[in-house]
Amino acid sequence: MANTKVKVKKARKAKKTRKPMPKPIRVLTAPFRAIGRYLKNSWIELRQVRWPNRKATWKMVLAVFIYTALLITIITLLDVFFTWIFNLILGKG
């Protein structure tokens, strides 16, 4: 049994070892390998995302709309207030 485990470990180790590429080829292919690694890792991350269902998505959309409406109202009120204050200071109103 222990002999079988050793053989499996050696077989795995043998698969992972590759013949190293010559340095000029490594330098020329480095950007492409980096892009490939980035795309592979991005795909792995996307598969781990827990996407919301339709109900949760609509709740978030509604929350964004409410927040946006409140922020627009606050900014508009501040604008009206400061316009009124500046008109009083400048003597236009």
C-alpha cells in the first residue's frame, strides 16, 4: 500500500516537471503567458461568484434608485439654499 502511494507521488512529480524553455523564447512569450494566466485566474474567480437571483437584483436596483433620488433632492436643496444666501449677500434679492 505504501509502495503504491510513493509511485503515485513520483508520477505526479514527473508530470509537473517540464523541460525549461530557452531564455530568449521565455522572454518573447512572457507577456502572452501572463495574459493567459490572468484570463485563467479571472475565469476561476468568476466561477466562484455567487450571483444574486432576480428578486435580490430588483431590491438592489430599487435601493440604488431611492438613494439616487435622495441625493438629487439634497443637492438641489443645497443649491437653492446657497443661491438664496449669495443673492442676499450680493443684494440681488
